[in-house]
Amino acid sequence: MIPSQRLYWLLLLGMIIALLLAVVFNQPSSIWGTLGFDAIVLSLAVWDGRRVKPYRVTVTRYPLHRLSIGRDNPVVLSVRSRSSSAQIRLRDHYPLEFDVSTPTLSAKLEPNHTQDFTYTVHPKSRGEYQWGDIQVRQRGRWGLAWLDWTIPASQTVAVYPDLLGLRELSIRLTLENTGTMRQARRLGTGTEFAELREYGVGDDTRLIDWKATARRSRPLIRVLEPEREQTLIILLDRGRLMTAQVQGLKRFDWGLNATLSLALAGLNRGDRVGIGVFDREVTRWIPPERGQHQLSKLIERLTPIQPVLLEPDYFGAVTRLVNQQTRRALVVLITDIVDVTASAELLSAMGRLTPRYLPFCVTLRDPQVDTIAHTRTSDIETTYSRAVALDLIAQRQVAFAQLKQKGVLVLDAPANQISEQLVNRYLQLKARSLL
């Protein structure tokens, strides 16, 4: 039993009564009067707390599925009252490493009523975490005490990459494929025949199928779509630069989210997708395959990987790729660049992939550097920080220019926007049949 605020106010009232008794009568009368009053109040409080037991609410936590890193994941508690109204406070013992929207939930329930309470947790690291029990407090009818008890609900919960983002991307790609959004199947944006449809004003006359037109006695045109069953290889760096914190997550986690998003887009477009993760050596190699089962395999095998404080061996990763993949493929390397000198090995390794493959270098920029570089300054310290940020951006641009001279495609985007921009760029490459 836990005393309520009302009980403390009544005990304070007892002190005021004691002073009045001391003034009107005498000190012994004041003491005995106060003791009697406090005894009555405390007895009522104990009785009030015990009366809650037959009417205790029932609390259950909805099953916790796989949580997504860097996202607000909802957690739902279902509460059912009995034949009496209930004023309650709930505290779920979530992992302390998580940010939470509402640590304590409070509400008043009507008799025989069920209500769901939702709060969100924001994980910042992948892995397995222990979720604790649920602590419940229910106030007595007189409001003098709270009955406190714990509901066993401990479980182990796994935090995965951004599965919520993958679900949203899957819906978007499905809508595009079914024709609700026809961005990926506009006329002339592909090489494979998809369907015939009637000619419309503004359509390209070069796409008219004259044989079909003669048979149907009305003009028909060929609708083309990007070629399928191509190969996409993603090389994900997990070396020293990928351990840095960017926008609340490690740069590697942003890269892993982008890797899975691109893999989902490739599999959705019918391509074979393979992934290699490397530092000083290729620590994980998943051969390219087609089909949605490949995405589940990628998620399960890539989720446990963490970045390490090692310099990556770009030549070793590219050599492994060349030995494993002999056919032409789109090779996407996700990493970061400092300057030409520090990234000399990366530039040489990417140049080695041309012209046999289509190399694509993707770098994850820190948005805070952009903010500092484009913010006006008024003192020496901030001016120095801005000069350093501008120099970093300039050095990166020099490295990107050298990559482009070698025939390497380049995408440099803020880490928190990389997934969407990378998928859009991939869809553009498919539409233009560059592979």
C-alpha cells in the first residue's frame, strides 16, 4: 500500500487540529486528540487500500514484435476494469537504453470497461533487450491509498534495422507495379515489352505496333518496362568511419537501412540481389538470388553485424566481388569519404570495377556539417568551425569528381535521407537501362 496525496493533506489537517486543541484546552488534550485523529485516518487508509484487491484491474501487454531502430515503435497495454471504477497508474519496465514518450500512464476507467494505452519507445542500437514486468497502482475508493502490485510480463525483444521503413517502401513499390503509380512504367522507359494499349494523344509514334494495329483496326502502342533478372551487388563498409554517430544513430546503421531498402527495391523489380559486408576482410557474403525469401535471409543475417574500429580493405572487398561475380552487375558500395588522400584506396578500387561492372559509390554525409557550413557566424570560434566544415565539403567534392572521371556513379546524401534517395536513383538507373 502507498499513501496518496489526500492522506498527507489529512495528516497535515491533524497538525492544525492539534494546535487548535492546544490553544483552546491544554497540551495533553492536544496530543491525545491528534493521536486519535491520525489513528483513525491511517486505519481508514489501510482499509481503503485493502478494499481495492477484489477490484484490481487486469493488465496485459500486446505481443512485442521486432522493433525498428531509429523509429518510434508503439507499445500497447490493455487494461480491463471490474465492477467498480478504477483510477490507475501504469509503468512498463522497458529497457533503460530506449527513449520513451510517456514513462507513466494514468487514467480513470469506468466499471467493466476495457481500454488500450499506447506509448512509444525509440531504440538507438540493434540487438536483444530484456523487457521487464508491468507495475500497476490502483487508488482506493476514498482516495486515501494506492494498492501497488507487479504483473509478470518479462520477455526478450529484438531490435532490427528499420523494418517500418521497409514496410512503407514495399507498399510504395507495390503500388507502382500495379499501375496506381505509373512512374516506373512510362512509355519508353525500358527495354522489355510489358503490354499493348491504345494510342493516346502525346504518345511516341515510334512505339506503335503496326502489326497489332492492323489486326485490331485501331492504333496500339507497346508499353516497355525496365529489364528484369539483372544483378545487384551491395558492398557495405563496416569500418572505422562507419562507427561515428550521425543524427542519433551510428553511420553503419544508416548504411544498413539503406542496404536493405535498396535490396527490397531490387528484389521487387525482379533482380538478383547479393550483399557483402567488409572491414579488413569480407566478414559476410550473401550470394545474389531472386525472390522475396532473399529479403528475409538478408535481414536475419545482417542484423547482428556491428561496425568495428578497423580500416576497411576496399581492394580486398572488390577482389572478392570479382571472383564471386563474373557477370556484369550494378555494384553499389556504401561507405564514407573524407578527402582524396584518405580515400585513395577507395578511388582506386572503384576504378578497377569499370568497364566490366557498373560501379556506384554511395556516401553518407553528416547533416550537422552542412548546417555548420551554411550558418552565418558572428564570432571567431563559430567562424573557425564553419571554415573547417566548408573545407571538409570541398575535399569531398574533389574526391567525387575523381570518381566520376573514372566512370563511377556517385550519390552523396545526408545519412538520414540516404535510403529514399538511393532507391530513387536505382529506379532511375533501371528506367534508363544503364545496366
